[in-house]
Amino acid sequence: MRGHGDRRSKFLRNNLEIMGFGNARDALIQTTKELFENALDAVISSHTSWKDTSLEMLRVSVALNQKTGCVDVVCADTGSGIRTHQIKQLCAVAFETTKDGGGSERGSNACGKYGIGLKAATLYAQQQTPTACLKITTTPSSTEILHVQLRIDPESEQPAVVENLTQFVVGDDHQFFSGTEMRLAIPCPEDDDEVEYAADVLAMYFQSLRYTVPPFVGVQFTLDIGDTSIEVECSHGENPVDRFTRDLDVASDQIAYFQREKDGYSVNSMGVMKSPPSEVDLIEISVLRYANHVPVLNADDIQTCAIIKGVQKCRTWKKLGYRCRVNESHLICQLAASPALIESSSTDDRPHHHLVVAVDVSSSASTSDSIKYGGLRKTTLDKCYTSAIQHCCSQILEQLQSRGVLRSPRQCRDDELVDTFVPLIANAATSILNKCPRILQPHHVNQTQDEEENSEDVPMDGVYMQFDPELVTKRLQHVVQDALGVVLP
């Protein structure tokens, strides 16, 4: 009787779609993510602190192999390498994780959920190309290099089968180096639009990574398939918040921040208004989603994610007079907030304003619990986090409102009254008053008719007055502001 290992491998092989390998486009995205996050876990888990840490570099290359017609996904890191006895464990027995628990340096903050991502990616590659295998080149020590080819045999009880192993000895005259390279060939999407979509999703993933990856880790991502070519780089030595403020062209004091600790996890959130609304306009909202400080892929099921639901259903939107809805696009500007009393279509021709919200849900250091995802693809977070995210989003919106950069529709209408209509009224009033023949000062009111007639041809100070439109406007604005309780930003 066979053990559980073969049955679980068969289950994965027969249900690759639920792991994100349903078609060539999704498989390209998921394979790149799995290889990268496996390397990222290995690099970060070897460091206990950001201070006095050696620099690490991860390079991810996705390129079309002209000879085979497949896409070569390659991920290389400068970590300590993989020991010989650990090679097979890279492709874990399904649902039996190889990720460290709470006792390790990184603990439950590892990116992976079950540690089976590489197994699923390798199974998919083998399913499409029978000769495919996971190729690994690593330095288990400073004096040797291992080159290994791994395959998954669903009929075997072993987590992986070593197809080929070659060992090289490094001479003393070579400079010390270490690291690991993983390579997997998968089918190329046939449609150019599918390639472009995958490139956009991966570009957003690695761009979002810039705002959470530690300063001692550098990341370089390149994709070159046909006419589609992109590159995203995250240099060493930069603080994630500094990257965030520079990319968005905002000052650090413009960012609203709130953190909430819950049982077994914490929620960190940031928000910034790129262009504060001055009219009753549509606010487009870009949501950057993270799980354990690593971006969550933007897929077509994004509306079911706890982070999206938490931001959308935040009660502060209603208090401000907005209605928040999910957009059709799930790559950028996933949400939009429009005035509740105005049809959304009526705001389409007006300037749109941009709100960026970043939410990171991470496991607490004191627990061994992993982050709960909405599915094996790990593109959504479980609904159990929705309430905490709603609370954080409310705090972010209230901070932005208190700073005057997030205005309710009523505040925008009041601002428009003070800034636009009051000057028009003041200019019209001063124009009429300045055309009057004369205005008598109070001490002229009691003059006799004879005195008035005698003084008619003798202009006196204050008899003929000219009103300053700018002065009248300012005074009238103050009166209206006091009446409305308006405080201009």
C-alpha cells in the first residue's frame, strides 16, 4: 500500500488550476512568483536584524528561449547556498510545509503557505513538457558547487527525485562566493496580449515589493518575451519608506499611518492623497496589498480579498459622503469613491484624484500561525482580517481629513462657494457701489439743504468713495466661512 505522498502529488497534478497553473499565462506569473519568494525566504531568514547585515542580491530573469520556444524562468540569489541533504526538501510533500515555524529567525513571516509552490510549478512544467525538470545550481560550501536536476514522480512516495547530480570542486585560487540559481522552463503563452498581461502583473508585483523589501536586499527583475520587455530594480541601501515617498513624489509628513495588533497578527497601513480634491470629484484608489511584507498578486478574484473589502467597506466613506465601489481594473486603481448623492457617471468628465492605500497583514513574531489566504493561489487574504483592516482604513481616512487633504463632498461645495461664488458677488457689489454718484459719510447726514447745496461742488474727503473689490471679497469670505464653519486647507 502506498503512502500519502503519492496520493497528494497526484492531487496536485490533477488540480493545478487551483494553485494558479490553469493556463500558460497564469503559470508564467505563478512560477516566477514561486521561485522568487522561495529565494527571498532563504535570504531574509538568514538575517535576524536589518543592522550590520551583509548585502544580498536576487536576480529574476524571464526570457523566451529561441531554441526551445519555452520561457526560461531563472532566479538567482547570493545566499549561503543549499546543503546536499536539503535538495529534495525543496519540493515538499504536498500540504507538509518545509517553511520554518515560529522558532526560526523569520518564523511564520515566510512568504509561502504550504511550501508546495515549487512542487506545483515543477509538476506543471513536466505536464506540458515531459523532459522538463527543476534545475538547481548551488554552493553548499565554499569549496564545491552542485548542479542538480529535480523531477516530481506522482507515483513515488519521495517528495522529489534527483534526476542528475553533478559536483564541482572549487580551487583555492578562486574567490569565495555563494548562492543558488533555480531554473525552470515552461510553455510560452501563444497570445501577445496574454504575455503583456503577465508582464503587467509581474511588473506591479516587483514595483510594490520596493516598499517592503529590507535595505540589505537588492532585487532585479527583467522580462523579455517577443515584443514585451520590462525591468524593475530595487537597489541596496534604500529605506522602503524613502522609495515610497520618492516614487509617489510626496513628503514623508504627507503619509498617514496606522497599525493595529490582533490575536496572532498585525495590520500595518499607510495612505497618501496624491492630489487633494477641491471639487466634488471621483477619487481613484490604488490599493497595495501585502502578506508578511510581500506583495499579493493582483488577479481577477481581487474583489474577494479581505484587504479590498476592508478598504471598500470602511464606514468613514459614508461619514464623508462617499460611496466606494470596486473598479473593473484589478491592476491599478482597484477602487473608486464617488459622492453618494451624485451619479458616478456625472463625475466621469471631471478631474480624478488619486488616493494610494498600502495594507500589510503579517503574522506576529510571538505566534507560529501562518497568514490565512482565500485560496491556494494566495491572491487573496481570508475574510477573518476584514474587520481589522476596516478599522485601520478608517483611521487613515480620518487622519487625511484632519490634515485637509481629503475633503468631503459638502466641504468641497462649501470651498467652491467661498473660493468661486463669493468673489463674483463681491465684484458685482463693488462695481455697483462704485458707480453711485456719491456716498455721504455719517457726519454729512445732518447737513441742512443750503449747506448741502453749497458743498455740492466742493468734493470733501470721504464723500466720493471707491470700494476695493479684493478687500470686500476677503471680508465677505470670512463672513461666509464663519457662517458655514469652513476651514480652508
